[in-house]
Amino acid sequence: MIKKRIDAKSLDLKERVVAINRVSKVVKGGKRFKFAVLVVVGDGDRYVGAGIGKAKEIAEAVRKGIEKASKELVAIRRNGDTMPHPVTGCFGAAKVLLKPAPAGTGVIAGGVVRAIMELGGVKDVVTKVVGRTSNSINVAWATLEAIKETRTADEIYKLRGRKPAEPASASAD
């Protein structure tokens, strides 16, 4: 299956820096610092992506992260303003559970998952990081894996070769 890439140039993407990691290397003359930045981009309606940028300066790392994130956009399938069904995504030791929520609940999530859900346009969702990790990068990738696994009811019917169920009609009295 060939993955179709989403054209980021046609979208109005917003970005959010989620995590900054300072890495130091000890050399003969002292320490050299570099930065790894996790950036989440999304159009606030349907598409979202995450990327890591690494550089000697934070601004350059953020630019690289935005560039990588916009190349890896994923479409979020929604049922109104929430997820179509509960789904779990795994990456490394991180496990992220995304559950649909009633209208008005809001985004109940931690930092990384909250950024991905808000920039993806999901307004009502309950999330939980189930795995034993505090690694924000793995949590971001696990969230994106969960988003990729979601299916709408119409897609499931199509996969099963069935027609969507029709709503129950009112009986004539």
C-alpha cells in the first residue's frame, strides 16, 4: 500500500513546540550544547503531524521540526467533534488510549497528547498515557499511531462489504 502524502503548502498550519531537550557533549575545551525540539503542527480542523528538529540553536531546531512535521501529516477521522471509537496506540514503552467523549467535555489530556488533539481539531476526547514512560517523543508517536488506526463507521461497513445501517424509521400508528 502506497501512502499518499498530504500537501502541507495548501494548508494553513499552526505549530506548537511541545518539548525542548538540551543535549551536551563534553569535549576537550568544555561542553558543546545542541537542542532537540519536538514540534506539533496542525490546521486545527483535520490534519496533524509531529516532527523532531535538531540543531545548535533552538530557532533552527524548531524550523527543522516544523519542516519534518509538515511532511508527516495524518488525517484525523472524527465523529462530530470527538473520536469515532476508543483506540490505543503503541510506540516503544508508550501506550496512549484515546476515548470519545460527550459534547462539551473538552480535551482531557496531558501536554503532548493535548497539543496533537487541539491542533487536529478534536474538541471532545478523554485520553490516558497507559505505558510506563515519560518520554514525550514516544508519547507523540504513540498518539499518531492511535490516530492512524481509527476508522469511521462507513469505512468499517465498506471493509466488511456491507451497506451502512439505516436509521430506524418511525412506525405509522
